Amino acid sequence: MKSITIPVEVPTDVLIALNESEQDLKTHFQTAIAIMLFQEGKLTLGKAIQLAGVSRFEFEKSLAKSKISISDLSFEQIMSDVDTLRDL
């Protein structure tokens, strides 16, 4: 998979204040952007996970922490699916 690098300038004192490594901050940035784009409907769950560079489990934990659902199904849609499965 081909990728590009997008440089982001972060003042050193911010990195020190966060007490994180550059890699940790990079992961946080990528995850935050992936969550935002997923929430806006611009990325599928799979592509958001790919952008975040974390496991599906870790990404879903981040979504849950941000109170973002991985599905936008309504209660009615879910109940309709339950009824369909009962009829099988």
C-alpha cells in the first residue's frame, strides 16, 4: 500500500507538556482524524481503521470513548432485522 506523509508542526513545549513521544502523538493525530472523517461519513469503518493505523479493537474502543456508534441503524431497522431472522 502506497502512502503519503503530511508534515504537521508541533511546538516542542507542547510535546513536552503532553509527556508523549512523537510516535504516540502521531498515533493520536491519526486516530483523531480517522474518527472525525468516519463520523462525517467520509470514510468507512475499514478505511478509518486503516488511516488510524491501529487494530479494529483499538479503533472501536476510541469510538466508544468518544460516544460514537459504529452503526447508524435505527431501532426500527434493527427490530425489522430481528423479525426477519425469526422468520428464517
